[in-house]
Amino acid sequence: MPLLLALLLVGDSVGEAMIKEATAVRLDKFLEQYIGECTKGDEEDKKACKENAEKYRKDAAGKQFVVELASSIARSMRPIETKDPAILSYHFTPFFDGNGYGLTFGKPTSQDKAGNPKVKPATMNLPSGDDAQTILDGLKVDRVTIQLVFTPGEVWKMKIKGGEAIYGVGVKPVLLHLQETRSGATADTVF
């Protein structure tokens, strides 16, 4: 069953306020610091790395962060039917790569045949109309900025083919904010 999201149309002030209140981070740097895989250096370096990661996780507990996501999310979008013709709903795969680490909505449930982590699809809702179409068209040509506000959760690890492992962080999504860069059209999905 897909992760269901509540649609809340929020004005710029509310959506922007949620983003401004969150701590802005780069996805790859956040994941590296939060996970603390610590494979480089001697034993003393690895120990210090693990301690730093534990401190970072402790300091991050309960806080909200905001990251800018690649608009490649569009490749995983699949339209779904809704009972309300005023709403356009799309499933997407909430797996975001950050330099070899993954940020997911919750913890992956299993792996696909290729060994990739499987996550439950999430739903993004857009009010139908000109702004929604502008955003959907912009997603196709990388003309939409996507910001995700989230609260971090557990670090997860999955073995993949070849005996290697992939690490990631399961997060609780708060807000998905899309903005088409030419027109300024925005849409927010509040979780």
C-alpha cells in the first residue's frame, strides 16, 4: 500500500516559512555525516568518525532539515486516479541518491532483482489547472526546483549483489515543495 499524503494548499508564506525554519543541508554531506560509514583512515580515524556521526545524529534528533532534490524525480512519477477531478495525484519512488547513500521515506522493505532497495511509493498531489501543468511540463525538462523538508530517522544498511552494502537514512517527510523556475508556479504537498 502506498504511503498516502494529505494535500494542503499552502500559500507562499506558509510553505516558505516551513522551509526557512528548517536547517538547509546538501544531501550528500548530510548523509555522509549522519550515516558515518567511516571506512577511511586508521582505527583511530574510524573511531573519531563514528563518534562524530553519533554526535551529529544526536544533535539532529527531532530537527527539521531541508534539501534540494534533483528533478529526476519526474522519471519515477506515475499518474494515479483520484476521486476529486480538481486534484492530480502521482506516485513516485522516494529514494534520493546522495553520493552513493540513499535518503528514503522510511526504511526500505526489501530489494528488487537487481539488489536495489525497494521503498513504498509516495503520493504527490497537485491541484489541477495551469500551475500544475506548468510544473509537470517543467519536470520533464529539469526546470523545477524540488525542496524536501524532513525529520531524520534511522540509518539503514542493505547488502547488495557482490557482498557490498548500501547505506541510507529513513526520514519522515514534512513538505515537498516544487517551483517551476520560469513562471514561479509552486505546489506544496504537506505530509
